[in-house]
Amino acid sequence: MIPGFNKIIEERIRKAQEEGEFDDLSGKGQPLNLDELNGVREELRLAYKILKNADCKPPELEIHEEIRRTEDLLQGMGDTQKKVRLIKKLNFLIMRLNTMRQSSPGFEIPQVYESKMIERLEDGKKGRKPR
């Protein structure tokens, strides 16, 4: 989007908030109900919805779930060599998901960098604050 246009939009939203135009919206204060097919291209959503009703998941959602499981495993892991292998797997899954989405690079999931991740994990073991 054009930077100047973004500024105009943000300003109008801020002004509407200040004037209370969003105060009477239904569901205020409730969590958003985001569609899990939100990241799927519009022309594929109906097909994915049919697959979901047939208890089949689209590849993007399966990879996304595997990323979450891998991140959970990484949190509880103590062995540094296993962490490195798991981080490589995590980066591969993220790269695969990002290439499947065919969206703007700004919306891609960032990869986990081994040295930074291992340093943080080791700092956490030693009781130091991560940088």
C-alpha cells in the first residue's frame, strides 16, 4: 500500500476511535473469531472448507500445526545438538509454509536462527537474561 495512504487510513481510524464510533460494536471486548483459512488464497477457500468438513486438512494448516508442535518440543529440550536439529527442521517447515502461501514477504513467518536461539536457550539454563 502507498505510505501516504496508510497514514490517512490510520488517522481516520484514530479519529473514529476518539469520537467513540467503535464503542457500540457487537462483540466488543470479546476475542476475535478468526477463520483458520484466513491465510489461504480466496479461490482455494471453498475447496479447503469442503476438505475440512471431510476431516481433511489443507497442507498449509498441517504444516502450521507441525510448526507449533516443533516449537513446543524445542521449549522443553535440554540437549543442544537435538535443539540444533529441531531448529533446522523448524526453519525448513517455516520456509515451506512461506513458499506455499505466495503472499507478501511482510506476512511471512520469520525463520529461527540457530546461534541466536541456542544462545538464548543456554542463557536461560544459566539463569541469565537473554539479550
